[in-house]
Amino acid sequence: MARKLPPLNALRVFEVASRSENFTHAAKILNVSQGAVSRHIAQLEAFLGLRLFVRNQRDVKLTTQGEQYAQAIAEAFDRIELATQVSRRDKQNRVVRIRLFPTVAMKWLVKRLARFHTLYPSINVQVTIANDLVDVSAGEVDFTIQNSRPSKARRALRHAVSDRAAAGL
């Protein structure tokens, strides 16, 4: 079923206008004319069937219903902004840190790395080659394959391998 939402541009204009309680100032922030702000507010008021602002000759004030609606819209825009920031950050800063023995890197990882990059182009893979064991609980790596006693190896893998890090490898 389709959502019955008001025009989204009108919501955006209303949110800015409600913060400033000044259509001219809102127009400057939005880079539109004051008349465009007035038209969007009128469009939103018509859609809702209520007055959001009381207009005087020189200023505008939110009605009680306008204040309540402005608070709800501001909270919704805050949630949208947060979700957008999280989504963009996840895409831009995803890094998988791998530490391997030289032999494992050469014989196992190199064969799989090109496919991983094809499947997950937004994930940056940082590979460190070392002969010594790494303490995975210190958070220095996301994935490692090491030779050690079985109990240590199981514990290392349990801490180091997440579904996301190992999905394409």
C-alpha cells in the first residue's frame, strides 16, 4: 500500500521555516525565494487541513498544532540524517585487517583477494605479513590464520573471524 505522505519538499521547507519562524530567513537558507517558501507552506497546510503558522504583516508564528508537527518532523529528519551518516560511513570506511604468515598469504590469500575485491569493492583490505603470532583479542586485526596449539587456534579464530570479514575469503 502506498504511503500517504505530504510533499517531501514542503516538509523540508516547513522544518527550516519552523526553526527560524521567518520565511525570508528560511528562503535564504534553502536558496529559494520567499514566495516559494510561502507556497510550500500553503501546500503543506492544504494537505494536512490545518494552519501551521499564524501570519502577521511582518512575521510568522507557529500555531500550537504547528509546534507539535514541527517537533515530530524535526525528530524524523534527525533520524534520517543519522541513518544517512551511518550508511555513508559504513560504505566509505570499511576496512578488513588481515595478518598472515608469509606462506599462508602467498598460497591461500593471493588466490582469493581479486574475487573478494570484485564482490566487495567498498571494503579496503589491509594485509600484514608476519612470522610471529598475534593476539587477536587486542583488536589489531580482524582476521588471521596462525599455527598454534589447537585450543589457542580455536580461541583466536572465534575472536577474529566475523561473518562479514570472512564472507568473501
